[in-house]
Amino acid sequence: MNQCSIRMENRKLKVAMLGHKRVPSREGGIEIVVEELATRMVQQGHRVTCYNRRGCSAAEKNLKEYKGIRLKKVFTVACKGLAAVTASFFATVRAALGRYDVVHFHAEGPCLFLWLPKLFGKRCVATIHGLDWQREKWNGIGSRCILWGERVAVRCADEIIVLSRRMQSYFQETYGRKTVFIPNGVNRPVLRDAKEITEKFGLQKDGYILFLGRIVPEKGLKYLIQAYKGVTTDKKLVIAGGSSDTDKFLKELRQMSADDQRVIFSGFVEGTLLEELCSNAYLYCQPSDLEGMPMSLLEAMSYGNCCVVSDIPECAEVVEDRAVVFKKGNVADLQEKLQRLCDDEKQVTLYKNGVADFVCGKYGWDEVVERTLKVYEGPIPHTYSQQETQRIVEAEK
């Protein structure tokens, strides 16, 4: 594989990023990651351009710059199955023809076209946010195209960044391809009192269990609703997030919980409403079957929440011993854990103590940016520091 390298001594880079929906946005973890990376790189003097899909809100229609990030909109066919592929193709063409030192692809699907900027001599980096071809919303040709994108990244990318040790093992075992492990970061938030959430949903501090994320099957929401309906508590269940081409699944969830008035679907939330939801939850639950590295879990911990998570490695690596873990897909186990915590406020308080300091200290965005810039620079030794090695050992226990 031809490795491009860049001498970065006193040099400011021109970087293109693509694969996200749009910046600024909190529609998903990829959008958050792209914005955090790009804004910090701009602050260091690098020139970053993000290729957004067309079809954004009226307020963003004429936005050409955000926090120093150059924004360019690309042609997008706004229908399920075509929006991502058309936006990725046209973004890749423009990035290939543009004057960039690095083209950074986010997610597997967009990597289908990664070979194109390589033909134009660009250094290409791919961040694999998750094995998207395994997601339930993609099937048939969609899943095969995403898997093809994964294989193109393996063959053509100068470097591949992964977000978990499990994913690193997957690429090594499946393709013999070494990757760079750089987890996501998180910011220390400002805690807010319950005001808007009280007015809009009737929620009070410590009066609800929170799920935050896209409403898609692999998030384990069926398990959560089934388990919660068996819990004896006056605490409500708030499911916060929008669907992602999964309106039929959202309708199914609403039908499942129609006979339980304690369940609230808030829809997509952001800004103050999101901050209040995260600041005042009694518990946070992440019941996922499949993740890359869950941004919503990092954020929930940064707010000092007691978390209940499935035992998939991508969640277990993040929480270590700072959260309650249940067996993936096991409704009875999840119900038992939720009931125990609803009955024992002291235990919840113990889990909350120090969790924000733990996660904010371990996952800082500034370190993520520095490590990403080193990947941009050129081939790096695929070795682990003593601290990283110890983390691997602990994660495998």
C-alpha cells in the first residue's frame, strides 16, 4: 500500500472532512466528532472544510462558515438509501479536485469512493465509527455497499482510525490490517436545573430514567421498554432522540409502550432541553446490541449520571467499573438491575460520585485532536504505550 506522508513542521494543513450529515448538528455521534475535531484544528491554524449534505434547515441554508470551519454543500438525493451515497460521492469528487493535504472520511459507507482522491495524490484517512453493514436498518444492497466501503478503506486508506479495541481486533483478524486506536472525546458540561423539561414534559430532578440516541433497532430499545414495564417505580422513562430512516421502528416502540403512561418519547432534542435532560436524570440507560463508541454514553457520564449499560465491549471499555452492566439482550437481567437501582438511591449516588471526573479525565478532545493530527502527518508505529497496554489488559479481564 502506498503511504503518503506530510511534513507538518511549522505547516498548517488543508483538510477536507466528509461522511457526516452536516455541521453544526447533533443528529448523531459522527456529526459531534466532526465538529469537535474541525473546530479544534481550526483553532490551531489548520484550514478545515466540511462537506455538508444539501437539505438542511432554512436557518443553515446560507451558512458558509461555522466557528472558522468552511462549509460546502453537496448535491444530495433526499430519500432513504440514496442520501448518504449521493452526498458522499459528490463530496469525494470535490475533495479530490480541491487543494487539500488530507481527506478525512468518516464512516464505512463513504469510504466506497476513497480511491478517488488517492488517484489525485491526496493523503486519505478513514475513521470507522462502527461496523455499519451490521446495522439492522441496512439490508441487501445497502449492507453490501457499506461492506464494500469497508474493504476499499482497508485496501486504499493511508491510515484507518478505530474507536474501540474490539474494532481494532476485527480489522487485524479479518483483513490483517493494522489500525490506529483513537477513542472519542467528551467535554465537561454545565449542569442545568430542571426548567424547560418540567414545562414541556412534567419532569423533575431524579424523576426519570433517560435514554439518549438515535431510534434504531441496534440501540436495544425494545429490551429497555420491555424491562421497564416490569419495574415497579414512579420514575418515568424518557426516550430522547429522532429516527434515522426508521419511522416504522419508532411507531413499533410507541405501540409497545402505549399502555404505560410513564413512557415519554421526547423526539430529537438539543440545546438547553438536552442539557437539562442529562443534568437531572436519576439513571441513564444504554442497552445497545451494537456500537462503535457511544458518544451519548460519554456525555451521560460527563454529567455525573449513574449508568446502566449492556455488556458489549464498546460500552464496557468506556465505563470500566463505574456503571452497572447487564447481559446484552437479556430483558430479565436489565429489569432486575433497573429495579434494584430504583429501590436503592444510595447505590445510585455511589455510582454518580466521581464519574464525571473519571470520564472527562480519560477522554479529552484535545488529546484526540493531537493524535489525529499525527495520523495526518504520516505513517506511525503501530505500538502501544505502557499506559495503553495496561488499558488493553484491564479491558480483557
